[in-house]
Amino acid sequence: MAEPVQLGPDSLLWRWAGDNRIGLMGGPIGILQLLHPAIGAGVSEHSDFFRDPFDRIFRSLPRILGVVYDGPRADATGHKVRDFHRDIKGVDATGRRYHALDPDTYWWAHATFQFMAEQVADRYDTHRLTVVEREQLYREGIEWYRRYGVSMRPVPPDRASFQRVWDHHCAEVLEMNAAARWALDQVIGAQPLHLGRLVDRAAPLLRIGVVRRITLEPVRITTIGGLPPVVRQRFGIPWSRADQLELDALELAVRQAWRFVPFSMRWQPRALAGWRRTGRRLGRVRARPVAA
């Protein structure tokens, strides 16, 4: 396993993990987590997901990003995140026992965030990652995971190994379940929209066709288009050539427009606090040599 690395303003992970464009990857990340048998069961049995699907995100994301951006407190933040999962355990619908702190389960949840950071760069940023930078970003993601204090046993040691394990999970491990099906049906419009307590007051407006298309079509396009193709194919999730062209246009628009967004509006609050604490701003990408 690689030695611990420093996460700070010069790291690639700081550049993309807390960027507000992660919101464009929130849908596929959520679906990929829910499709994991243990995570889908845990969300169904230990949260108010079906009544308030966004509550879990709003509660969890700031702390998860804090594990990257909290500086000297980052390890403590990671341990707090880990400890919130101690009592999430049970038996799923097929009789299999699960526990949120099972290393393979916990690693998959983290792997989706690793995927998220890389996809923000690949889809929505003008900078193109080199092979060396992609490896660096992955090694920094290992450090992100290490700070939770969970077993490192399932963590692939390098980016190529990660891709093999990721592909295996997408093709063999993920399963459709009640939570994932409900979320997908919401996204593709197969059942009435339910956004939860924080945003349900907007629901009447979203019944107006033009308003719904303007606000929810980008959610459908970024969610379904952000899934690995093998996942769409395995579970029969509809995706057309026209959908892909729409996503391509959206990604291009975001890439070109992002430089005009003020610095303070580019970041999730925990990430912005990290940048302000260090007194730094984004510089040019400087990839560090990666130890063998």
C-alpha cells in the first residue's frame, strides 16, 4: 500500500473533490451506492430515504468533504464519519447479513466518491488529466479513505487495479433493489416526483411541463449519462443517442462557463473553508512523481 500523502492546496484532490460541479455527479454517485446490496439495504432500513431522499446527502456530504479539507482535524473528521455507521447493520431482503463498516462495503461507498472527483475533471473541467495526474489523484484518494480508520484490505494499490475492481463491481456485484429502483424511477419520471421535506414546496411548479423540463431534464441527463455504460445496460436503464448529445452539450457549456464563476461560489462550504484557512487559491496543475 502506498505511503500516506499530503492533502492540501497543491493536491489534485483539493482541486476537484469539493468543487460545486460535484452536484452534476451527485445523481450517478447516489445510484451507484444504492445499487450495492448492503448499502441499498442499509439506506432502506436505517434512514428516511423514501420520504426524504436528500436528507442523507445534506447530512453526510459536508463531513465527507471535511475528511479532505479539514487540515489537522481531517483524521478526527474521518473517524466521526466512520462512527456514524457503527449501528447500520441487519439482514437484507434475500437473507444476507450486512454491516456498513464491512471493509468491502465501506470501500465501495468511498470508491464512488473517488469516481466522482475524477469524473468532474474528465467531464466538466477544461484541464485534461495525464496518466501521471490520474495516478496521483487516485493515490490521494487512498489517503482520503485512510483517514476513516477502516481496514485498508480492499483498497486497490494503484489506478489500474482500481479500474479492474470497479469494472468487476459494475458488472457483477451491483444489484437492483427497492431503494435503487425507487430512485431511478424518480429520475426517469416513471413515478410521481417526491423530493422530500426540504424541497417539496417546489413540487407544484414542477408539475408545469416547461418548468419540469428546464429543472429536471438536466438531472435525468447527468444522472443516467453519468452511470458507467455497463450499469445502464445491465439494468435496462434507457439512454439514447439524443440523450448523449444533450449531455455532451451540457458538459461543454459547463466547461466553458466555469471560469466566469466567482471563486467563492465554486466550492462546497467545507472546501471553501479549507481554501480560506490556507490563504491559497487554485494554481496551475503540477503533478507530483508517484512512487512505485
